Amino acid sequence: MRLRAARRRKQTIFRRVVVGLTSVFFALPLLGMVEFTTRAPGGGRTLQTYATLFDFNVIDADYPELKTGILASAGLVLLTVAIMLVMLVPTMTWVRLRLPGMRRTVEFICLLPLTIPAIVLVVGLAPIYAWVAYFLGESSLWLAFAYVVLVLPYAYRALDAGLSAIDVKTLAEAARSLGAGWPTVMWRIILPNVRTAVLSASFLSVALVLGEFTIANLFSRDNLQVAINQLGKRDSSLATAAALAALVLAFIVLFGMSFVGARRHSRQPEEN
Amino acid sequence: MSPTQRPVSDSVAASEPGHGVAVTLVDLRRSYGPIHALDGLTLDIAPGEFVALLGPSGCGKTTALRVLAGLEDADSGRVEVAGKDITAVPTSARDMGMVFQAYSLFPHMTARQNVEFGLQLRRIPSARRRARAAEVLDLVELSDHADRYAHQLSGGQQQRVALARALAIEPQVLLLDEPLSALDAKVRVQLRDEIRRIQLEVGTTTLFVTHDQEEALAVADRVGVMRAGNLEQLASPHDLYARPATPFVADFVGLTNRLPAIVEGGRAILLGTSVPLLPGSVQRGAALVLLRPESIAVTADPVGSATVVSASFLGSTGSLHAVTESGETVLAQIDNDAVATFHPGDRVTLVPRPNPALAVAADTAAAPDESPAAPA
Amino acid sequence: MAKSPSTRASTGHKPVGALLGVLPFFAYTAIFLAIPTLIVVVGAFLDGNSRPTLGNLSALTQPQIVSAFIHSVVLSAVTAVLGAVFGALLAYAVSTAREGGALRRTMTSVCGVLAQFGGVTLAFAFMATVGSEGFLTHWLKNVGMDLAGTWLYEPDKGLVLVYTYFQIPLMLIVFLPAVEGLRPQWREAAESLGGSTWDYWRHVGGPILAPPFIGAMLLLFTNAFSAYATAAALISQGSPIIPLQIGGTLSSEVILGQENIGKAMAMGMVVIVAVVMTLYAVLERRTTRWLGR
């Protein structure tokens, strides 16, 4: 009689097996990293590599390229997210409110980087960056200009979802009919309601910037991944530890992002 | 499990009304933790009969239908079709046609292909398949749209295709799970009459689930009002309306006034007169009498004891809100041309018609969302 | 941005003031996206003296470049198929879990990270696991299997494995919404009409999921095809795939007059990716029509 229950049981077994096997596959390289970086010279385990990694003085003195890379990436993260938000949020809102006809065009442009591999973009950016170096110097920070382009598709999608969810037009019209000017509308009505989407877009950008290697490497600039790669030629254990740390950081960032969304959902019923 | 190999007859018209099979649900129980979705439900459906299950959300009507379909297991109880116990038979072998509330058409197939699907599974040769599908699409009046896809059809058209698909296989039982709830009001009324017409023509035993009482009353041979997993009353639409067995049924089906009265000598005394009682009424003392709006006559009377609050024109009829001397709000039905003659503040006399009414204990709670002060 | 002079609500025609609002965006993307693309496309047809030529294109027929293209396509196709098949199975398994439950959320987050995981970090992870000093290599040696230490660095073995590692999570992210779009009513309707599980998948579930499956596979292809960092970190000798070839033209000394071969190769990549993405867009339309919520 319990036909449905039997089918559900079979499904559960299938699910557990598949997810289990896949999880093992996913975990192996990560375990490999942990194993590799905790090898003690005479056998056994040690956390010496991590002690070194998190010792600022040692990094500063013995592994300057790593320090440069970390600082550069930190700056790149901030700059990229800032440029992306300042440029995209007002533009997307503006298009929805005043230039609905342009929406397809803006969307096309934002999704274009998906079709243009980073390696191709690098080739075309070389002359551009010659100009950038001429005006602004050779700092790695100016990679942010290119990073914003790489980030566009993901940020656009996140912001678009957020703006769609709140019916920008109606909110803006309501605010305007009550006498609000455009700045007020943007700052006090729209922005607070797309907080989740903004955070989403920002987190995605952070993850991407932390993982970027191609452009930095081919323009001979510094960032985290370039530093790790270089370090790998010298001290593979430390480099792997740094890579693992970067990965954990990205994981925390992205995991945190999924909770930002979840928290909002659980908050709404209380507000009603 | 392969579908039963019943031969599909060549023509719909060949079947006579009432050729359907008997369906019996025996003492069905189903719980989800502390919630009893089905609480000992027993229901007999005669061959060819159209039974509607009516009730508020959570009453178990959809669960009952799905247990009959085999899409859910009951914890205990039996399902019998044509005298055979089919409780352990999987859905695909039950030979029942089902129409869902929405989204049930396969999106990658045309209407015709959807309708032919069940026949295809039964290995009916393609020529006969086409003929049968055409026949059934004709029955639901969608022959012109046979080659359209679901997203190209309106909601009402999609449901017709769903109905045709269910009927194409000549099922023993037809199951409809709130098929009209997702449609516009006008389409709903139109389609429900068509469903009834088709069912009478084809003669299949049918179970129809809805939360809309007007719908249930309009289409069914018998209506079962459900609450908390069991039947409160199973009767013809007329009996359900005029002779409700419990206060819940009286409240749920149609609009009801609840007016204080004194019960004595087999009658209820209120509004300066008395009315006979329905079986199941309180026999003595203070009570509430459940009166339908159309059972209250309104006459303009400068010395009447009630005062008009508002009079509304509803199209084919009208409604009048009045307050009695003792502060009771009464909703009465009036002729549509009489609406203009009543103004707020006018005095009127309210007289209940002499039909039997149900009297309940004075502290009986009303059914949720059903109060005469909030007209539909 | 909100410098619109009039407080009158915009009527839609002549929104010149409104256009100012999107000027920064268009200017930025022109400089950092449109112009580089043009530089690549136009530069592919210019020689060392900026004169129009088809020489770069014919240079693409050199054996090592042709071989690189073939390797890239094969690698991308193979990992796309592997990622698609295993990712789809995983997506189906996850879809059977309770919605909003821990498993689904964790899996989606984990895959969100792992899909981004490529590049240097992933290369190091695999070197630590199955490289010559990797723990799995040691472990397997003890069990009797000797993996030749350099297999990881060969495009048709090591790279396939490493690429598949981030293809599967990407497949989950892209394909799971499609699987979740399968309405339970379709399954129930198919059953009530007499269909078995096999009938359902063969006639309903399969055909409906085919466009998103193929579309996702195409996306995986593009993803692998465009990847540079992982291969750059793993392969130090030679440039067996196209992205590495292009990288080579940027960093090493290039024969005078041949600089624009890199642009020609880049354009070749763009063409291939554009074709694949167009196919993907076509399939997406069908997917949203059938499975859109």
C-alpha cells in the first residue's frame, strides 16, 4: 500500500549516493592541499606552514611578492566593487525609470563579457593599458578597470534580479507623486530596497577579483594569484597554503552571500 | 507498470449515460504529524454520478482526491472501484483521468499530442489515436486549436485540453482537482457548465474538488461538505442549501444571517413571528437561527422596528443591510428594482418566510470568513 | 545622475537629459570593452605596419596553431560532456531534496565556489593531490598503481580531470533551475494517464530537459575553451591550447611583423565562442518557454 513511500525511499538512496560520491570527488583536491601543507619533514603532521603564512613579519621579510600580491588584491577588491556599484546601480535604475527602451542594449553590453574570454580581452586591452600607464602609472590597482568589465555579467544579473523584484517604476512613481526629487528617490527609496542585490553583486565581484590571474599575469602586474603562482616556483608548500587560504576566504564570502538572501526572507513576515 | 489493457471503444456516443463505475472510499485516514488530513472519510459514489467535495483549504478534499488517484498513500482505509479493492494498485494502473488546477499540459507537445499521450502509452495504432483525439477535442470544442502549444492557449483553453486528455483514454473515473480555480470569473462559469454537459454526455463517474460553493452547487449531483478531514454533510445541492445538517454547513454554503431567537414548542420565535425548525436544531431556550437572505421579506414601514443601513444593486438582484432594534445586523435579498426605493435611515419591517430553519446554540462560533456583514 | 533639470515627469520623447544619465556607463564600456574588442577584430587584419592583410589569418594554418585549436576544442568538448552528464545527475539528485533544506543550500553554495575555483588555486590543489608528490599518488603507489608523475600536465589527461572539476559545479548551477522547473503535475499527469517512470522520462521529462541540458553543455564548452589560468599554472613547457598560445604572443619576444597573429588567434576564439553562445541563446528561449516560472 505504501507505494509513494517506497518511491521516496529509492529517491533518497539515489540522492545520498550521488551527492556522497560527488562530495568525495570535490573534497579530494582540497584534502590534498591540506595534506600537502601539513607534512612534517620526518613524517607526521605540522602546522608550521600556516604559522609562517600568518606571520606578517616573516612574509614581509622573506616573501615580499606574497605581501605585494595580497595588498594589491585587497585594493583591487575595494576599487572594483566601488567602480562597479557607482557605475551600475545608478545606470540600471535610471534605465528602468527613464529610458526603458535602452534596457536591452545595456543588458547586451553587460552580458557581452561572457562571450569575450579574458584572454581575448587582454590582447585588446594591451594598447589601452599603455595609455592608462601613461596617465596613471603602472600600479596594479588600475587593473580594476578591466576587472569591472569581467564582473559586469554577474553583477548585472544580480542587480537586475533585485531591481525586478521591487518594481522600481511603481515605487519611483509613488515617491514622485508625493513630491520626492530624483536624488531622494534613488537614495531613500530604491537603494534601501536593493540592498540584498547590491551585496550579492559585491560578493560575486570579490570572489572573481580574488581568483583572477589571466589579466594580471599577462600585464605583469601583481595580485594574489600571480603572487601564489610565483611563490609556487620557490616554496610550493607555502604557495599551496596561501592558495587554500584564498579559497577558504572566497568560500566564506560566497557562503555569507547565501545567508544575506536568506535573512531577508525570514525578516519580511515580521515586518508585516 | 503498464496501463491496463482495456480496449478503448470506437466512439464516445456509443456509451450511455450512467455506464460509469461505482467508487467507494472506506474509512480513509492520513496524518502529517499532528495534522489529520483525512480522519476516517467514507464516501460512496454511484456509477455515473458527479460528486463535488467542497470545503475550506486544509479540510482534506484534495487529499481525498489524490488518495483516490493513487498519488498519495493513505495511512489506513480502502479505496474500491467497481467493487475491487485498488488500494495497492499504482497510479499508472488505475485507469483514472485527472485534471489538475494548472500547469498540467506537457509544454513541449501540441494540444493534440497531449490528448494522444494516454492513447500512445496504450499502444493504440496511430490512425485510431488521431480519430479518437479529434473526437474528444471536438467534444471540448477545441478542434481549431489542436496544433497549438500550451503557451499559445488561454487558461480556459488549456483546461479544456486537459479535460480532453483525461477523457481520451475513457477512464473509469474522472478526477478534477479545482480545475477552475486559476481561471477568470467569466471563464469559470462558462467552463463549469461545459464540464457538466460533457460529463452527462459521457457518463463517467466524477469526483470534483473545489472551495467555491457556488461552483459545487451548480454542477454536482451531490455535494460533500468537508471539514477537518471528514464529511459534515453529503446531499444534493438543494438539500445542502435548504436543509443544512450542521451550523458549519449552513455557514459555509451560501450567506447566512445569525439572529437571536427563543426556541419553544418546536418553533423559533424572532422578529415578531415564529418559524419551524429543521432537524438537528436546538430544542429549547435561547438560540441563534440561521436564515438565508432570501428568506427574509422586507417592507417599507414608517413604524417598522428595523432601520436600513444600505441597499445595493447587484445586477440581477439586490441586497439590503438593516439593523434591528436590538442591534442585530441583517442581510436581506430584495428585487433589483426595489433597491432604489430604500434609503439609509428608512424604517422597514423584516419578516422571515415560513420555511424551516436551523437553530443552533447561542454560543456557536461562525465558520471562518463567512459573515453576513461582509457580502460576497 | 539625477540632474534632470525639469521636475515634470518624463513623457518619453526627447529624453536628452535622461541620456546624460547613462553616459558614464557607455563611455566606460566603450573604452574598456568595445574598443579592445575592435582592436582585436581589426588588428587581426593588419600587419606589422598597420596595413590591411590576410597574412595573419593564413598564419593561423601553421601546424602548432592548428593543433592548439584542435586540442582546445577537444578538451572543451570532452570536459563539457563529462561535466554535463555528471552535473546533470547531481542536479537531479539535489532537486529531490527538500526545497529550502540544508542539502540544497549547501550544495548550491559549495558549487558556487567550486565553479569559480579555477586557475592557480585549482592547479596547486591537484598538484598537491595527484602530482608527483601528491598524497593520492603516494597512496596509490602503495596499493600498486604507479601514476607517471607528469600525466597531470598533459592536456588530454590531467587537464581533462582538472577542468571537469570545475565543470561539474558549473553544470549544477546552470542546470538545477531547469530541473526544478519540471512541474510535479507533469509527472502526476503522465502517471494518471498510464505512464511508468520510464515512459515519463522518455516522453516528457527527457524532451523537456533536452534544450536546457544541451544549452548548459554549450556554456560549459565556452567556459573550458576560454580558460587560461589553470593551464598556465600547470603547463610550463609549450602551449598546447589556444589561450596559452595567445598568452605566448604577449609575453615573449615575437618576430617583427607577426605581433598581430595573437589578435588573429584571439579573433578565432571569439568566432568560435560567438557561434556557441548564439546556439545557447536559441536554446535558452525554448527553455524559458517550457520551464519558465
